[in-house]
Amino acid sequence: MAIGDAFSTDELTAFEWANFCRATDTHPTLLIKELQRCARLINSKLPSVQQAADQAGAVPELTRKISEIVGQQCKRQLTIAPEIRQMMGLT
């Protein structure tokens, strides 16, 4: 699934999110709040999810790497979220 022309998280930008808002008639404030809420919630749950996976027999090095990647993407979305307003000319 893609957001605009972004098929990977590395391609996902504030511009793509702004286009998503226009295409779906989603108010950017709602999108921004939800991106921030989700990213913060995921970040807060990462340690316990990683620990549970490790306890269930997953390879700790792999769960650590996955947690790092997920954490980086959450941080990236938290950085991108405020820029959506600018892309839509709502600053």
C-alpha cells in the first residue's frame, strides 16, 4: 500500500501526507494528531513488545534491530508531522 507515490517509509514525506489529506479530504490537524499519537504509543510499547518476543523465543539481536527500525520511523514521523501544515499552506 502506498501513501501518494511513497511505497516505503523512507519515501514518505510531509508532501505525501499533505497530498493524502487533499485526496481523502482529511483535515491535516486530525492527521497530524493521529501520526503523533500513534508514534508516541508505539514508542512507549516497543520495549515490552521486544521483551515479550525475546521471552517467546525470538532471536534477541533481531528483535533489537526491529525495535531500532520501528523507533527510528516513529521519530521520523514525529518530525514530519508538523511539516504537513506548511505543505498545505496552513502555517
